[in-house]
Amino acid sequence: MKYWLSALALIVIWGLGKVCWENRLAAERRVIMVGQDLPMNYQLRDSLGQGFTMAALGGFRGLAADSLWFTLTTAWEDQEWERVQAMAEMCVLLQPRVTFYWDMGAWNLAWNASVAVENAPLEKGKIDRRKHDSMMWIEAGRDLLERGIRVIPERPILYQRLGDLYWQRLGEYEQAAEYYKEALKRPKAPLYLERFVGFALEKAGKNREAYEYWKQLWQSSKEHPEQSQHRWDVIEDHIRKLEGDMKIPAEQRFFQKEVR
């Protein structure tokens, strides 16, 4: 009898400790993700309903997120952008370590929603808020990517997507170059992003900086000849173009004596 009581006491103590530990981890994750400390079960219950909440809290977060993504796809087809945003937020809440939900959620907001809103026909007698509303969705996509980076900072794709957003949606090319550089600091970042840095610097009008960057990238071939994915012809073309644009004297040009 004493043995069973002791075992029961140990199980209760272990269970309470585990619950406290999991709650603390969940609270820390919520603060990282959304900057606030709301009870996870209330948030899920209010957003998902009882059925999904039971699944999520019962250890089926992945299945719940997958089901929600199908709902998001339907909302996207119907161009119900508020629903798309709500579903994306729920998916990253359920599966914060899954890159796909941050990446594609931001794409739906900053690209699909913003473009659809900006190109929507203007209703007669209404104030033209299309550009304002389009920017609102771009900002929503940027916010999602930035939060995703805080949660999983080791994933290069989220930095790349944020660079794409600054380039394609905001026209802030220097900022795009910085995020491409950040992506390249992470393992398994695609090598073509090294060229994207140079392209972005040129688009930003930073010709001198771009010129020095392209030269450095060219010289890296001697140190890392295994990087055969580089388009060396593209790099050479950009170096020569910038030398012409900046009117660099012939005797000071990079390819004066040696051409690859």
C-alpha cells in the first residue's frame, strides 16, 4: 500500500512539474511570436473552436494546421483576405517551427492580397484607398516574416523572402541586399543569393559598393573553386558595366591584365 501511494505521489509531482515546464515554454514562445502573453488555450479556443482546440491541445497540432491550410486555400480562391490572414496566423500559432506557414502566409498577404486589392475596380462614389490597403497587406506580410525570423532564425528562406519583399513590393533595394546577406550567413543558403546582393546594390544606386562587391565575389573563385554554380559571365559583365558607368580609367580596371 505504501509503495502504491509513493508511486502515485511521484507521478503527481512529475505531472505537475511537466505541466509547469510546458506552460513556461509555451509562454516564452508566444512572447517571441506575437509580442504578448495570452493563454494559448484561450487563444486557440476563441480562434479555432472547440474541435480544433481539442485536437491542438491533444497533440495533433500538425494535423490541425494542415486542415486550416486547406481552409486558407479556399479563402484565397474567394479572395477573402481577412480570412486568409486569420488562417495564416492560426497555422503559425499551431506550428511555429514549420517554415512553410510563415513563408506562404506572408506570400499570400504581401503579394496576393496586396496586388488583388490594388488592382480591384474602384467603386463609384468611394474614396480610392487601394494603394493604402495594398500597403497594409504588404506590411502584414512583412510582419509575419519578421516574426518568423525571431522564432526560427536559423532558416535562410525567411531572410530571402524578406529580401524579396523589400525588393519587389517596397522598392527598398539596399534593405533587400542586407537581408540576402543575412540569408547567406545561414547553412544551406542558395548560392545564387550572392548575385542577388550585387543586383540589389546596383538597383539601389550604390555603384561603388556594388563594384567592390562584384570584384570580391569574382576573387572568391580562386579561394573556393568548387563553387561551380556561380555565373562567372554575369559577374564579369556587371564589373565591366560598372567600370564603364563610373568612368574608371582603363589602366585601373579590374580586367586590365587578366580575364577569366
